[in-house]
Amino acid sequence: MVARIGGEEFAVCLANTPLEVALLFAQALRAATVGMVVAGMPTTFRVTASFGVAPFSSLADFEEAIQAADVALYAAKRGGRNRVNAALM
């Protein structure tokens, strides 16, 4: 499931997926994003993507996981952007 949760923020929920696999998936999305070309923008325009990844095992854990992923996302942005960070839970 993919959902927009903020201005430029999206959540991707992967069912029955271990954290290690979710991190690999986020890295693949990040790598695919780096090569994107935006029509009408100068060739120097560079698209980047930062990810915060957190596990959850039930709907009861979902809100906590979203908050943890958000913290990891902002840490990735502060760390230089274009990164994938796992949440510390």
C-alpha cells in the first residue's frame, strides 16, 4: 500500500516483510529515483529521495512505526539526503 502522508512524504507499507527486505526495497526505490529526469527542468536538476524505514507487526504498532520512520526520515535528510535510514525501535 502506498499513501501520501505529507507534502512531499509518502508511506509504503509492505505486508509480511522483514526489516532487512524493506531496507533493500527502499534502497532500490532510492536508486531508481536518482536517475529520473524531470521534463522541462535543466539537466543539472537532480532528484533525490530519502527514506525512513520501520517495522510493524500489527495495527496497534502502526502509529508508533510511522513516528519512528518519520524520525529516521528526517535523520536521513539531516545526514545529507538521498539516504535510507532504519528506525531505532
